[in-house]
Amino acid sequence: MTGQRPVIFGEVLYDRFPDGAAVLGGAPFNVAWNLHAFGLSPLLVSRVGDDPLGHGIRSAMKGWGMDTSGLQLDSAHPTGVVDISLEGGEPSYEILADRAYDFVDETQIPPLGEIPLLYHGTLALRNATSARALRFLRERSARNVFVDVNLRDPWWQRDRARAWVREARWAKLNGGELALLEDDEGELAANLELLLVTHGEAGAEARVAGNERMQVAPRKGESQVVDTVGAGDAFASVVIAGLILGWEPRLTLERAQSFASRVVGQRGATVADAGFYRQASADWGLAR
């Protein structure tokens, strides 16, 4: 897949924090934002309301140099918003229903050939309209699908989430989500080329073919935690970069953990400072 452009599907929204700060977010948007900063030119397929928040998202993407051709405009549904509360540094989320990203229209997706890598989460699939749009994209991905599991009550169903994982080639979830979805140890990984399991401050593990496991942990003193919003999305972004660029699994895991450790030192999941990404890109040999 070296040199080919990934397609990122799902929600884009604003994360609102207790102090009144509002930060662009949504796992797919965060991943697309990071991949663009790494120079991988993703196409984000999502939908925003025809409202000030939606126009703000489009403006931010253009300011970051991102392609907005896959960002649909919805005059009937508002832009997504999530209210975040932090307890002990861990986020909890209040996610409202019937947001614009629930209604991604497959007929408005830009013309695409075969998709080399398709990333999607699970939140936007709570609505049948966006789920149909994803099916449309999956038909063009030759099973090169990376699913990022985000189980947010009450917006998920176990059987449906398991089905999305089983149909993917790569998947990421956290330890709690794995416990909720897996019937027997190793069962979910059996159908995947790579299963990534994040464990917060304890690091992460990768389960590869044959259920071989690799583990990685944050280096002591690597970061000062501000909040953990977006850490998993940062991790997924680097893994996707590794898949596209052909990095070895161990190297990919180490780089993903290191970058996630840097992101938790920031407020929110996206960083609008190109310098934040410059050092990682240089260390990885990416031209920026």
C-alpha cells in the first residue's frame, strides 16, 4: 500500500470540556487530522451541519490543508457535539443522537477507485444511513479495512460490533471493549491479521497471526498527562501509517505508543501546531 491514499469514514464533532473549551474531535476526524500531518493525504468522508460549528470544521480542515471533498453538508441535522467530563484524568462522554454524521449519504461520496485502506469507527454506524454509506465504501476496499472500536453507551450493540470486527483485516479496541466483545480468548484475533489492544497507562499489545503477542509500554517520564482524550486515536493513526508505509509490526507498535504518549500531554485530541508533528515525522523518515 506504500504511497496510496487512505479513506477515513465516520464522525467529526466538537468535544466540549468542563472549562468551556471546545476542541475538534471524533475518532475518524482525529485519525485523518494526524495522518494529514504525517503527509499521507487521507480523504475524510463525514457530514456536518449547515451551522456555525459545521462551517468551523470545514474552515479548520482547509486551514490544515486537508481535502474537504468528502465532507458533506446537512441542512436538516446539526453538527455533532460531545460533552466530556474528566474524573481522575479519564474521560466520560455524553453523545447526542441524530447528528449530521449519522446521515452520511453514499450518493454524495466523491468518485473513488479501489480503496487501499479504509478506516472506520463504530459510533457513526448507530444510524442505518451512515451504515449504508460505509457498506458502499467497504465494497471498494478489498477487505483492507481497519475498524476502530468505540463502545459508547447506549450507542452500540454487541452482535453488530462483533460483525464489523470480523469483517475487517485490522482492528483496535481497549481492554474493556475486548472483554465485552470476545467470547473466548483469542477468538476475535483469529479472523484478523492484526488486533491491537490498548491498556491506557499500561501501554498496548498487538496480536498478530497465530495469536503471537507483542507488548509495549510508555517510557518513564515520556509525557506529562493533561488528558487522555484522543490517545487511542493517536495510536491508531501511527499504526495506519505503518501499514501504508510497510513498517515492521514491532516498530509500528513502538512508534504508535510513543506518539500516543505525546498526545496525552495536550488538551484534546487534535493539535493545530505543525511543529508538534514535525519531530515524529523526521524521526520516522517522513517528508514534511
